Amino acid sequence: MNELALESKPIYERIFDSLRGEIVGKVYNIGDRVPSEKELADAFNVSRITSKKALELLAKEGLIVRMPGRGSFVIEAGTAERVENVPDECVKPLLIGLVITDFGNTFGTGMIYGMESSSAEHDSFLLLRRSFGIPENEEKAIRDFLNLGVDGIIVFPAQGEFYNSEILKLVIQQFPLVLVDRHLKGVAAASICTDNVKAARLGTDHLLELKHKHICLLTPPPMDTTAIEDRIEGFIQSHAERGVMVDRTLWLDKITSTLPNSFHTVNMDKDIQMIKAHLQQNPHITALFAIEYNIALLAKAAVESLNKRIPEDISIICFDSPSTTLGSGYQFTHLMQAEEEIGKLAVENVLKLKHGEKVPNRVTLDAKLVIGVSTAAARQ
């Protein structure tokens, strides 16, 4: 075949021809492992989608067998039998990269526990990097994972739904990617998170059933963060369904001390004073809905500094309320998220994508209302 004809072929066919020639020429013998998708992509300077097509053609021709988690191996021509006695050094466990903003006892630890448990069940390894909510750190972590040759990536996106170019590249190249806790609007990436609209509606329903009509919503600036936007939407829906007017003047959406990389004493004190002043200016408020646990802690401190009682004077509800290992400590009435299940599904879905299976673009899990000591009927 002349050079002009070769050049007119799609690149994946040229890679296929090259590998087939090496197999026929005994460069690779029966049982030998051929280069992986990543190795071929690097060698030919193409995407992994292209190199994957070339390997799929070889498998269709009956020249190789593709073994998930192990690689692709030469088989006897015309057969589809699995390669036996593949050397242990050829067996490569699957590597999953996890980029998370941060984790603590409020949200994240249970999710990572679920991921670690699921990855162990599937003979894969989980590699962790924290971004601290900084987009540049998130981008670098993704690049580092790709350079390490991970088989899939799970990302807890940085606060503010930053559309970093690395995530968009992964989506375009159809690299196994799963987002957790939130989704990126307009981006066709698989995601797993809490049904935040339904959960916030459940929590607001509880307060309204206790006859609270003047509820202060405490939240960070939404900044296009879908998890926060959805919780606000659920709060509004609950009021609408019950015919109760939403008073937006009672909201505080400037809480910043709980944002990643911002949790320090100065900002905490500032936020506590802001909540305290807001309560003094609006003495008819009878309940606070904190969008997350750390904000509930700030609210509790503000209420107590006014010598008011929880829940007799002011009720507080929030998302998540971790207990200590001994089961002691103050527990808010809260929406408990299925953290471990989110983690397990994230690993399972990224592995399915790795093996060419389809997964839903968006999976949402229900949260559970847990009644604690921080809510009671509204004061008259």
C-alpha cells in the first residue's frame, strides 16, 4: 500500500495496521501484553478514544483479547479464548483518581469510606488529592492523575462550579469521569449527588409543620453552585406548596467562613456577629435553616450569645450533623445524606465507564430527616 493511501486512512486504522503487523511479525507472541490505550495514545499523540478504537478492531479480528483490569493480550488467531497463565507482572490493577475539595467530620469522610470500600471490592486502588476549593489545584490534580495513567477520575468540583478546562477535556474525550455532590450545568458528565431539592423541601416542611412562618435561610453566596441552588429551590418549593409567603429579606447569603480554604477564626467571628445582628434586626424570626452543618454551628453560637434558647426561642435545622464515636455531642435536626452510597456508586460508575458500559448522566439519592434537639414548635 502506498504512502498516500496510508495517509488517507483514519488514524485508528493506522494504529491497528501497525499493531497487527507487529503481531503477525511475532514482535508480540501469544500471551504477550500489547500497549494499553494510554500507551498507544501517548506514542501516536492521539486521544484515548482513538487508541481504544484500534484495540477494539484488533479484538474484533480475533488477534487480542481485552481483559478488564489486566490489559490486552495476544491470542491464537481466529479464537476468542482467554489467555491463560498471563504473568503476574502483566496484571495491572485499576487506578482511580479522586479530587476532593477537602474532607472532615461534617461531609466527605463517609463518602471516601464508601469509595475505598467499593474500590477494594473491585480490586482497584484509590488515589486522593485535595484541591481546597482552588480551581488551579483541581486542574493540576487531574493532569497529575492522567500522567500517572489512572483508569478513571472522580471529582468533587471546586466551590462555584468552576468549569476547568481539564474536566471539559475529559468529557470531550469520553474519559471515565464521575462528579460527586454536584453536577456541572451544560456539561454531559456523569454525576452522583443528593437530591438537594427534595431534601431541602423535606427540612422546610418540618419547620412549617411546627408553625414556623418566619424562617431565616443561612447560606454561602450561591455562585452557581448547583448543590446550594437546589437547596434554595427546595426551600422555596416547600413554602409555595403550603401557601406560605417566602420573605427573602430574612435570608443571609453572605456566610463565607465555611467555604473551602476560608475556615478560620477571624471569618467565623465575623459571620457569627453578622447572624447575631440579623436576628436583632428581625426579632420575629423563629427558625434558622442552615444550608450546611458548619453554618449551623455559627448560628448556634449567635443565638446563644443573645441569651436565647434553642429550640424554645429559635429552632435550627441543617444538612448533616455528625455524631462523635461515642454517640455524644449536640445533634441538630438535620438532613442526613447517603454519603457512603454516593461514594460506592461513584466508584462503580467510573469502573463501568472504563469497561465501556453506559451509566446515567445524573444519579440523585434521597436524604433522610433526622429529628435532633434543635427544633420545636414555633413560639407564639
